[in-house]
Amino acid sequence: MPTSSISASVLDRTVAPPVQPLARVVLPDAEVRTLPSGARLHVLANNAQPVVRLQAVFRAGKLAENRPGLASLTARMLLEGTTTRTARQIADEVAFYGASLECDSGFDRSTLTLYCLTRHLPTLLPLVVDVLSNPAFPAAELEQLKTRTTQNVRVERKKTSYLASERFNELLFGAHTPYGRPFDADAYQTLTAEEAQAFHRAMYSFSNAEIFLCGDVAAEQELVAAAFGSAHAREIIPAATPAIDEPIISTLPDRVAVAGSLQASIRMGRHWPAPTHPDTHRLKLLVNVFGGYFGSRLMRNIREDKGLTYGIYASVAPREFGTSLVIGTDVKGESADFAVSEIVLELRRLQEELIPEEELETVKNYILGKFANELSTVFEQCDKYKNIVFLSLPADYYTQFVQQVETADAETLRALARIYFAPEAMQVVIAGPAGE
């Protein structure tokens, strides 16, 4: 082959590939119907792979509990045995079919998730319904779970990162609210099987459920509808709205002393506009410029230039009744105050200076590319759809996200930074060596 032909075929890696604009985003249409039990079934069908995900979501998170830790305890006990199956039998049946079954409890809701091959769903569906409907809350497993959980939290509370996050949420949302209440080991140990059973009866009714079925599910929809629709409809218990007061921001960092620690963990942030707020999409872009990806300003300053940390991030944590901006990093104990001052410096820069066009385009391309990648499977598409359902977002929410990110300009972003990025509005927590 002539040399000229070889040269022409070699990729010039000094030139970035052209960036293509992201087309209009349209999530797959979900088929939604209300079952006789009162549950709503959401179906997103895609036969690209013979796999399925089934999720049953209940208003059974921390928001619903009347005793600290009850929501988490109840959710985790669902897989510890039913009136017809032991925990070992449940685990063995799931493993035999190469499936995955988990139950997680969050601030707002609790979710039971099954992944399996489509052909195994009819066999595993009765197990899922049994786990949700007939938990036994066996005494031995309950005590073991309480002991393991308390021990795990005791270990975590030796870490500055855990302590900083716990204190940050407490100050931001209030220790009296589900979003800010710290784990109470003594109260957790006094929880009983009877309390878990009562919580389960109240909050795990199918009338209170949102069922999400996605994947290769065309032939299984009616089976799922029958399984979750057979129970009688019951009154839906409305979600409690936590009384979240505006935090009183101190001019000095709140410090959590950790004896013997050489490391300090920093958490900074504030209450943040809800996802339904008209500024939410442009603010997401601004947060990414500030600290949302590996090339962000916080990473370039505090990691690359100053060498204070391996990583630093800024992210938005949306909840149904309280969203927050969180800035977090771990540094040497003696560097904590300097790191905070550098974070403040970057906040000020966003308020005072226009973001250069090249930097803005880089971040736009990053978050839009990342967003497109997050829609690559039906499971990820379903996760976006669940956000629309649970956060009461408009149907065109993600289309608006793409359009507003693409059209955002530096002047608009600086104006938003002046409103939302004021250092004086940020709660600062430093957990680290005593005296620092």
C-alpha cells in the first residue's frame, strides 16, 4: 500500500471529533392503568433483550415512619421470611433462576426490585407477591438485623465522611424531620416485630403502590396485572409533608471533632429549587460547570492546582419535599479551612465573571452526552419516567432540559449564580481532627 494511503487512513488524534447536536428527547410512552386493587401499573415494553425489571414502589420511606428507623427495618425484613417461605428458601429460589430481588428504603419511598429473564417472570411472580403480602418478621432475624445495622452504623460513624454528611443534613433540614434526623441506635434497638407489622399493613397496601414493569414484557403484562390487582382497594394514606424550616446559616463552619483522625471531610450546600422550578435546567448546567464532572472548576482548582484532594464534587439531591445542593470533599485535616476558602473563591468567580464560551460548550456537550447515554436501556428510560411520576414533573421535562441547556448563555448563568451561589447562603460542615 502506498505511504500516502496509509497516512490518509490514520486517525488524527489531535483533532477532536465533531459534536453532533442532541436530537429531541422523547421517552417511550408508558402504558398506565389502574388495577382493581388501586395500584397503578406502568409498562414500558422493549424486546431488545429477553430480560425484565419489575418494581413495586410504596410510600413507605422515612417520611412515613412514626418511629425512627422503622421504614428501613420493615423494608429489609421483607426478604427475611414469609408465612410460607424462610429467608433461605427465598434466596435459593431467586438464585436458582439467576434473578435478583432486593428491597430498599429511601427518604420518600420503599422499592422492591426484581430482575430476571422474561421466561422466569411467571414462576417468580408468586414469590414477589408473597414477599410483599405475607412477611413473617421472624424474631431471630429481626434481632440479628437490628444488631448488624447498629454495628454497621457504629463503624460508619468512625468515618469523617459519614459524620459530615449526617451533620450537614441535620443542620439543613432539621433533626426533627425525616430528611435531617440522624440514626438513633437506642431507639432502633427498641423497635419490635409488632411495630414493623403495623407499618407494613398501613404502608405496603397495593392500593398505595406504583408498579413499574419494563423490558421484554409484552406477554407478561396480564400476569402482573392479575398478581397486583386481585387485592381489594383500600384507602390510600396521604404522604406526610415534613415541616422543614429555613436553616440559620452560621458565618463559621460547624465542626464535628473526630479524635485521632488525620483527614477532614467537608460538606457545603443549601436548600435548592425543586425540579419543577423554571430555573432547574440551567442551574444543572451551572452546577456541572462548578463541580459536576471531572473537568469542573472545583476539580481543576482544589485537586489539580492545589493538590488538596483526590476528588471534589457538587451535585443536586432532589427529594419530594426538599431538594439540596451538596458540595463534598475529603482533605488533610490541616487543609480543611483553606479548601473551604477555595470553594468560596470559585463560588465568587461564578457570580462575578462570565463563563468563557469554550468552557461552556465543553460542559454542555458533556452533560448532554451523559444524558443521552443514560437513555441507552429501557431500565434507564424507566428511571427517568419514574422521576416524572414521583416528582410531579411535566411530560416534556427532559425535552425542556435539552433545549434549555443548549440555549443557555453566560449572562443568564452569571445572573443565576448571583441568586443561588452566594457563599453566605451555604451551610458548611467540617468533620475532622479536634482543634482544626
